[in-house]
Amino acid sequence: MRFLLSSLKVTETRTGPLGCSNYDNLDSVSSVLVQSPENKIHLQGLQAILPEYLRSRFVEAALSYIGCHSEGEFVCRDNDCWCKCSVDYPQCNCPSEDLKAMQDSLKLIRESWMQANQEFEESEDFQNFVRRLPTFYALNTSAVQYFWKMDPGIQQRFQLLETSTQQLLSKAQRIVGKLFKLSKRCRTQPKISVPRERPLSYWLRYILSIMYCSENNQIGSYMEETRTCSCHYEHPSCQGVIPCSVGDGSHCSSCSYENRSRCASCNPGYMLSQGTCRNTIPDSTDNYIGFETDLQDMELRYLLQKKDGRISIHAMFISNDVRLNNWFDPSWRKRMLLTLKSNKFKSNHVHMLLGISLQICLTKNSTLEPVLSVYINPFGGSHSESWIMPIDQNSYPDWERTKLDIPLDCYNWTLTLGNKWKTFFETVHIYLRSRVKTASTQGNGSVHFEPLEYMDSSRNLGYMKINSMQVFGYSMHFDPDAIQDLILQLDYPYTQGSQDSALLQLLEIRDRVNRLSPPGQQPLDLFACLLRHRLKLSTTDVVRIQTALQAFSAKQPNSMEYETTKLCS
């Protein structure tokens, strides 16, 4: 057997170990050839001239010689074939020369790949593209991609790069596949380094790194989320000047010429603060007008019941129909008012109404019942610029009547607004009507009549008197000159941004004043009344200010402008 094989030169037409097949019939092993100087003979030919008892051993020896170079025994099991190495050749399954040749090929491919990318980066198309990108505001990958799509030169050059690198990567992948197969049974696996594909997103990020992270002869990595650079060396840093970010919302609307990293201006609803834009938050309105009290509803109710002086506001009682502590005939409507005359006596205060208290007495056995209507004038002006309290409607408070422990038929009438329904007031107009309460003819309730409608007009219905009338609330700081100064800045701003700041303060004052309107389908325009009567502005000025505030509010983020009902002319 050895003599026969050694007299022939046996070669293999493919690299690596043989594949698995049914080696009982060598006609199927067409890739295995026995070559002599004269001709090529299939192993089947040699098998045919041997005695039958030698044929099986011949096939095994031939396969081991051809597949394992006589360094081991060729074995196939479970659809896998390999060489069972002899003691002298422990690495017979590892074709080191073939593996080294493939690794060298991969190295050449990697060098070609790096050269292709370097040529692209150094190309005139790439350099000109980077040079033409704007530098007066910070770019992101989306912005760079936009400019990329607008440049046909860089796109064509990039397509050439993609074509060449894809060919190289495909070739590398095929070699890697062969490497894995050949090195399957090697004791040590080869070190394989294949270049990664560089898609467009890589170059977009790399361009940003060149622009912002290429100081001191090193190129770091630009991190778009934090707008910072990751450098190979901390000292010196690779980070250069990163311009401010221009966009909507909290981004800058423009960058500073002196320092591109700082904002020069901001979008509506944001204000410039130390080179950055932050949400515009109005300063406290306490310098202009006050609104709040520290008293809680339970405390207010207790103080109202006690008629405590701490919440009592001195108001002037005026009436042509009624005198306090005097009996009068209530057959006709009586008009009374309590006014503060703030424009004359308290120009630096506005007033909040928390409750009203009256003490009403009736003659003994009187069938009269008082009916009160209350109108509130918030800041002065005519009676027509008042609104009527919706007493006992839609959860609005009702009068509470308390019988006094005195011989006369007297009651305390108290209307408690509390913090929920408190409102501005300058004058309280009270209209007193009376109605007659009598038993129903059907005997199942009471019927009310107006006195003049009562059938027996000669009958004396009784008299009535009002012992006291008082309003409760608190006075708040009001600075008309400071508000006038804000209004003046709408036309003559002191500094850059002061006009927006003034508009923001006025908008805050407007909304807080109008929130104290009575319940209704639409809030009343109490702010216009404040401008008209406490600041003494003309109707034209009021309209101009309201228009400016509406336009400014529409530009604010998450703005919710609302319709109001006109109250003051």
C-alpha cells in the first residue's frame, strides 16, 4: 500500500480538509485525484485493480494521505470530518500557511479601506463642504445632513467611496468565512480584524467633531446631546468654541458676535440671562398691586361673625332714600351705597371685598320681608360700570340671617364671600325691596307679593329700619406710578428686553385681576376698569394696551388667551 501510493504524486484540487460523503463508493469523490506524469487517474481506478480485502484499507490510507498529509487519520462522524492528528503532528488540523495567507489578505484589505476613507476625507469635495458650513450657530447632524443633500459634489464623491469600500468589505467577509472554517480545530484562533462600514451618519458626526473638537492637533468626538467634546487627552483639550444652539423654545434666536457660545437674543416667552435663554417668569406683582391675604376661610368666617375690626373697612354710607337707625316705609325700592372714594383718599390702595353685613329691623307683626340686590363697582366710575352679585345662584353664597336677642324684630344679614368669591370693590350699591309674605289660599305654603300689588292697599304693612351696614375685606398696596412706568416702556423701552419684561408684568397683572371676576360665561374685563379709573387712562390708551398684551400673549409658549365681557366704557 505504501509503495503504491509513494510511486504516485497525489494532489488535491481544493484547499482544506475533505468534505464528508459516502466514501464506500469513491466515484462520488470527484474532487480527489491521483496524478501521474502521463495522466490523471481517479482513485476508483486504483481501487479496481486491488484485491477486495485491500480496498477499504486503501481508501482510508488515501484519504488520510490526501486530507491530512499523512499527519493524522482522516475521520468522519456526525456530518463532520477532521484529521485525528498523530503524536508528532498535533496541529495537523490547522493549515497555518493558508491561515497566514488569508490574514495577510485581510490586512491588505484593511489598508486599502483606510486609504479609500483617507482619500475621501482629503478630497477637495469633502474639504470644501466642511469649509462652507455655517459657523455662527451650532449645527447638529440633521442640519449637516440638510446641507449634505444640497451639495451634489459631496454626494457623488461619497457614492464612489461607498462602492469601493463595499467591495472591499464583501471580499473581507468571504475571507473571514473561510478563516473560521479552516481554524475550527486550531488550538489557538486567529486574530481577525475587519473594518466596520462607515455609513453617512458616521461622517455627519465626524464633521461635527472636526468643527468643534479639533483643537491642539487632535480630533475628539463631539457629543451632540451634551454639546461637549470627548478628547483623547484632557490637557490640552481638543474642544474649541461651540456656538450657541439656535432654534425654537429655549434655544437662542441668535448668537452673540462677541462670544458665539452665548445667546444674543431669545424666542418669545424666554428671556436672556447670562448668555442663555430661560423661561420668562414674571417678577412678583407685589410692587405694583397686591392680591393675597394670609387668612383662611374658617378664620374669615369667624372674624365676620365677630365683626372683627381687623377685616373691617371704613366706607361712607350714602343714600337719599334711607337714614341709618330711622324707620321708613319700605313700600318703594330704596337705594343705598357704601363707597371708599379711593381716588380721593386712598390712591395708593385697592380693596378686596370678603363680606357684607347689615342689621335690619321690622315693626312687630310685620308681614314684610326684605329683598336685597347688590351691585359691585370694582374701581370707580358710574353705576353702570357695576356688576350684580349672583346671590344664591350656581353655588354662589346666599345671605345668612341671624335673629338678634333683643325686644325688636331685628336680624343680622351676612353675606360671606371668603377667598373663593372675593373680588375688587370701590363702591357697593345695595337695593332694598320688600315683599309681603302671606299664607296661600290652598293652605300648603306661602305666597309673596310686592307691597303695591297687595289687594288691601289701606292696610298698614309695617315699617323697617337699618341699624348698620358694613363691608369687610382688606386693602392692598397699589402703585399707579409704577404701573404707568410699565406702560411707558411699551413705546419707549429703557434697555433691550425691557419692553418684553414690561409686557410680561402687565400680562400677569391683567390675568390676576380678571381672575377675580364673578362667576359667569366669560370673565369681566376688570383690568380695563383698573386702567380706566385708577390710572385715569383714556379709552384709546386702554384699547392700545389691551391689543399689545393680546399680541404678546399669542407669542408665548402654551398661551391661552380668553375672551372677556366689557364692563367699563
